[in-house]
Amino acid sequence: MKVKGIISEERVTLPEMREVLLGVESQRVAAEKEMSYEFRRSVEHANQLAKTTPEKARTLVADLLKMEKMKPEIAYRIANIMPKTRDEVRAIFAKERYTLTPEELDKIIEQVMAHF
């Protein structure tokens, strides 16, 4: 399958992408179409790494965006990875020009655990 052009672009979390891929997969199965290797790997990847429901992931992103120093791309990355430790959160913020205080790190972890 060749991509001819981008129609639209928006950020989605991994659980949301999993939901979309499963919908496409069910349509292809119903139409008895063959699924490419790349598509099967994409579905497998999304199934293995999606750690929560799409609704919880959306609310987590919304809650994270209310925090100070939170950029949308970082909020989506946190929702996809669902870090459980301070070191994991620090790794996500490694490229930023600022560091988070232990209180800010704990607040992010609390938000993640509340939506797990």
C-alpha cells in the first residue's frame, strides 16, 4: 500500500491508535482481505504496549496539560509510556531545558497511577 498524501494530522495516544487499528482489522477480516506484514506488526505492537483504555488515556493527557511546564507532546508521551518511577519521568523530560522538582515528578506519577 502506497501513501499518496497526508489528509490530516492529529496527536493520538497509543490506546486510541490500538482502537483504530482493531477497527480496521475487523473490517479487513469481514471483507476477507489480506493483512500486510506491517499492519499485523502494528496491531501486535499496539496490543502489547497499550496499558490503559482510550478514555483513561485522553483524561490523563487532559489532566497533564493543566500542569505547569507540560507541553502537549510530552503529555502524550507520558500517556503512551505510563511511567511508574521518577527516573522514567526524568528520561521523558531529558531533552527539555529545565528539570523537574521531586514534588513535580511525584505529581506526574500520581496522575499516571490514577489513570492506570
